[in-house]
Amino acid sequence: MLLTCCTGLAGAEERAHTHGGSSTATVGQTPFGIAGSARNVSRTVVVDMSDDMRFTPAAIEVTAGETIRFRTNNRGRLVHEMVIGRMSDLREHASAMRKSPTMQHHDANAAHVQPGRSRNVVWKFNRPGEFSYACLIDGHFEAGMVGTIIVKPQQ
């Protein structure tokens, strides 16, 4: 069963998540950027996820126009994920995840990572502002598994 989420994580674009296999990816401009291309990566930021329900680092600073490769490492024994978005949308989506706890994200702005594994998210931050990343697995967001991304305007 494919569930289309309309929480606004992708702005005007719709997102799809999987329940058992099928998926489509986020496409197009969002309020917090756009899917990036690996050939345009400005730098790599390593983000560790742990069972203490924290991200390391908890805050990341980028400059508008940068394409970042997030190397997400799950250092715990539980499944974790990193989903980039606006805090209001992440909060709303976390609520939806409580109703569908098996939902997995296979979108350009997200990485669903099994214990001991790593995945990449390549994202272009083409709009300045304050955004967030969170683990939306049931209970993880509520436990504080949230980080901040500050996108500074180009000088």
C-alpha cells in the first residue's frame, strides 16, 4: 500500500512513502531546498545517530547555494532516520508516523538507516533560513532526536 503524505514537507510537491515496498522520490523545489546532485557536492557532513535519541552534530551551518552530502551513520541498535524539513512540517509528520509506525522514507531529503549501517542524503540548500532534521520513527522525535540547519545567505 502506498501512502501519499500531504504534510507539506516538500512544499507544493507531494511526497510518497512506502508501506511494504513501492515508493517515489521527492522531486522539485521545496521551502528548504532541492534534491542535490552528487557531482555538485560542496562538502560532506557526517551525521551520527544513536539510541540516546540524539544526532551528532546537533546543529549544522551551510551557505545558500551549497550542495551537502550528509553521511548518516546509525551507531545504535535501533532503526533511525534523518529527514530534512521545516520544523512545523516535521512535527506534523511525526504525528502521522505515530499512526503508521512502519512507514519508511525513500525521499531525496531522507535516509532510513538500519542499525550499524550508513546512507547518504545529497541536498542543495538554495534558500536561506533555519530548517531542521529529525528522526520521525515513532517516539524518537518526541524523545528529542532533532537537529538544526542554519542556511546563511551568500555573501
